[in-house]
Amino acid sequence: MPTVSVKWQKELLSNVEIDTSQSPYVFKCQLYDLTGVPPERQKIMVKGGLLKDDADWSTLGVKEGQKFMMMGTADEIVKPPEKGPVFAEDIPEEEQVIHVGHSAGLFNLGNTCYMNSTVQCLHSVPDLKSALIKYPPPVRSNEVDQTSHLLTVATRDLFNDLDKNVKPVAPMRFLTELRKKYPQFAQLHNGVYMQQDAEECWTQLIYTLSQSLKSPSSSEGLDTVKRLFGIDLVSRVHCPESGEESTETESVYSLKCHISQEVNHLHEGLKHGLKSELEKASPSLGRSALYLKDSRINDLPRYLTVQFVRFFWKRESNQKAKILRKVDYPLELDVYDFCSDDLRKRLEVPRRILRDEEGKKLGLKTREKNSGSSSTDNDVKMAEAEASSNRSGDSSKNEQVEDAPEKEKALTGIYDLVAVLTHKGRSADSGHYVAWVKQENGKWIQFDDDNPIPQREEDITRLSGGGDWHMAYICMYKARDVPM
């Protein structure tokens, strides 16, 4: 085999052997190893022009010690990474949470699934977490007793632990403070802590936070929990027998979906839940009489909680029995039909803006304004819209500056499902509770105590009942708002 030299740039490659039994392409591969210039970029000058990959060495008359000239640019040398590979177990847990896309699960400390599922649902509300981070305020309200204070602090710390961990968290301190504040959750049977009602846990925790997170200086606008979850109702109370009629107002933290043979959908159950009968003293009749109460929503929250009234007290067995009937519920809930006339007027402009925005996304033209409407009319509509963004419709002069961005968004009466708390079993005081929560990335996670399991959105609405499988007990919807 002849030995040649190759001149490339400022280098001279000496004693390069040529195997004339192989094609010139093999020779180019040799040069690639020596120079880093890929064969397709090499231009080698030989007798008669450039060396081709399939040329015949015998026709080129290669001689011992012959000097070739090569042109071409070498590939960039791959530099070793500045940082070596990082394994998942070496990443701080705070960063792992971001990569995993959901927070940690909660260990079951002995029939505490009712508490775990409640915590996971409420933990999904960013505004509630933000309010808890700021707790306690510089000046604590005298109305907040020590047990409420300690439970609120435990809630804050537990939410923080869930955000910082991938591995399951043991909510021991929270459970201890919950049982101190509400001893019913510490009931024992044969030395074992009993299963409890998740709806009762939800209600008591929300009530405690509503007291603790209220500003001591306090206007209604600074009541965080009421703003997030509070529902104002206005009711017409009518006695058919005497003709007496009165109007009542009240604030609640959830709507009830009553279940009967006629109820197949959440909408129907809510309609039944807003109507009730009560017996009370009639001034005109001088005795007790039956009154009909018809309620309407007069102010909406950022997060709408709906409880399916699935349990009732069964005297024969002396326990809460369960209604297994299937009741469908939607991913998108519109409560406009349940609103008072006053609230409907306040919702008109935001709903129109929302329709126009959704129309634009679908490529539809927005509705043209009536040519006959004056600028004054438009100003009035805008003023109404701005008022609707304020939950009470009152002036916000005394409200804190940081609340301003919140007030720039108006509610539409349309809500999107973000959490479902389900129950599996035949009694509220037995069985198993699980939380199904929509994450900020849009994915659903089933929090079965310490085991978070990804779920498909289409499977969430199948938790509607009709058997012994998990069925919706509490649904939480997030308001769809529009900037004004």
C-alpha cells in the first residue's frame, strides 16, 4: 500500500496509507478521523481534478510519497456539558413539584380521607393560599379564638408543605388542631378514630378561615373567604294561607343540590334546593303556618361550591344513609337562571363581552352596536359593568390598593369545574373519600390519600353516581370572568 502525505490548511499529514483495494471514500474516512473534516466536505486535488468517492485508484497513478492537497472545514468539536446529568432524586423537591405538575399526596392517619380530600380541593384555590401566606396579620382580631388561630396556621403550613413536596405529607399537626377546634372529628369507636363526613369538615374549615382571614379593620370587601366562596341569597317568603309576604337575605358558602326522583341533572337539583318549605308563627293567623321560601342568588363568588345532598338520617339503622341516584353535572355551569333580577342586569354586559371574546376565538364577528345608541347609553352600560365587578356594587374607596386588579374583572355567571370530592360507600360515616382536582396546567389529578393519579377530563363527569363507585359529593367551580 502506497504511503502519501496530505496538506490541509497549515497542517501536513505524513505517512497516510492508501488501501488501493478499497474505494477513495474509505481514504476520505481515514482523513476524517485525522482532521475532523466529513468526507462530503473534503475536496482532494489529484491528477485530472478532484478525487471522487468511486474513482479507480489504478487510473490515478498514485506513487509512493506523493503529496495531496485537501480543502474542507472540520466539524465543530463537541464540548463536554458544563453540568453533568442531573437525576430526579438529586433535584430539590420544590423543583420536582414543577416538573411533576401536581402537589403531594396526604398520608391517611386513620380514617382521615374525609379531611385529606377536603384539604386537596381547597388547596387548589390560589387566592386562598395567598391569603394564608399573609396570615397572621400585624394586628390580630380579638374575635379569633386561639383554637381558630392555630387551625389557620396549621392550614397555612400544610398548604406550604404540599407545594414544596413530591413525596406524601403527613398532616399530623393539622389533624391535631382540627380535632381541638372541632372535637366531633375525634370520635372513637372501639378505640379507633371514626370516619367523618367530608362536607362537615369542609364547612367547618371554611367557617374558621372566614373568621381568621377577615381584616380586623374591616370592611366587607376585605373579607377574603366571603369574596372567594360567599353566595348572597335574597328570598321571597310567602304564606299561601294568610297571604303574608316578606323578603329575607342571607349569605351561604355553598348551594345545595337536592336529589329526588325528578332530579337527573345538577341544574334541576339546584332549582329544587333554592325552594323550601318552613313552618313558623303567623302574626295574622295567630298560630303556626306553612311558608314557602323561594331564593335567588343576589351576589356571586369567585369559587362556587355545590353540595349534592346525598345523605339523610335513617332512623331504622341510626346512621346517615346514602342516596345513590345518578345526577349528572357539567364541566361548565351557568347559574344565570338562578340569579335575582338585579344580579342579571349586572351580568348582562360582562356576559356580552365574554360571548364576543369567545366568538373571536372561533373566528366569528362580534355583534355590532346599535347605530341608534348614544354615547351616554354606552357610558351607562360601562358604569353598570364596572359596578358588577364590585361584588356588593358599593363604592370601593376604603379598599386596599392591592385589591384593585381583582375589581377590574367582572363575573359572568359562568363557571368551570376545578374540583370534585367523591364518596364511595353506603354511609357518610363509612366508605372512602377522594379528591379529583384540576391543576394549573389543565390536567386532572385524582388524590387518593397519598397516591396522586393522573386522570382524563372526560372521566371526571362520570363520577355522577348510580352505583357503589365514587360519586360526586361536593363540586367546586371557578368563575369565568372578563376584564372591564
